[in-house]
Amino acid sequence: MNSILNPNIEGAIEKVALLSYSINKSEKKSVQELMDSALDELLLFTTFIEKKTVELKMVNDILRALTWIDEPVDDDSLVKINMIEVITKEINIKIQAEITSIKSTTLPEMCPSLLEKYFEESESLIENIELIHEIFFELRQDEEFLDLVSKI
């Protein structure tokens, strides 16, 4: 067994010395520099997601506020609401692609509460887009609903 692990001392010393040199030689970046760089990138990511979460919340607040409009809406306003719906659907498509990409990494395990908030705002966006559509383009065209609202 000793001969398998160490066929000759001279060869072993040479191999260990070469490996030691390779392990200890100065790379372009040290392990510490690589860790610092990775942590800097993680900080950039978390700052980016925090900003996007705040912006998504603002969009969701605007959409929720629109759902409370109880006055009659003219065609010009419906065109604008339709534009809002189209724009927010485009936002949602981009966000869902980002979420799919994020979920394929270890990032959800690294910053779970941050990403949970982002995912929740994303879900709220989907719900609010659907709600805007229902309120302005379905319910306001529904005679039964309009009759019921007029009685309230």
C-alpha cells in the first residue's frame, strides 16, 4: 500500500512542490477578491430587486386606485385605461421572465424575504391587471351588473 501512495520519495517531493507552488502562486485575483466581487454583485442584485419591488408596488397602487373609480367612464378614458392595461401586461411579461430566471438559481435561498416581496408584488400585478380589465371592459358592459350598481 505504501508503494502505491508513494512510489518514490523524490517523485512525491517534486509533485507536492509543484502542486504547492500552483496552489500558492498569485493568481490574477485572490480568493478574497473573488468573494468581495461576488458579494458586490449580490449587493447590486438586491438593490436592483428592492427598487423594482418599490416600483411594482407603485404600479399596483395606481391600478388599485383606478378600480375605485365609480363615475361613468367615457370612450377616451377607456382608451387610456386600455393603454395602461397593455403597458402593465408588457411589464408583467418581462417580470415573469425575470422570475423564471431567478428561480432557476440559488438566489431565492440567498435572499428569500427580498424575493418573496418581489414575487408577491408580481402576483398582485397580475391580479390588478385582471381586475382592471374586468371592471372597465367586462362589468361596465354587463347590463345586470349596471342595473345592480344603479340600485345601490
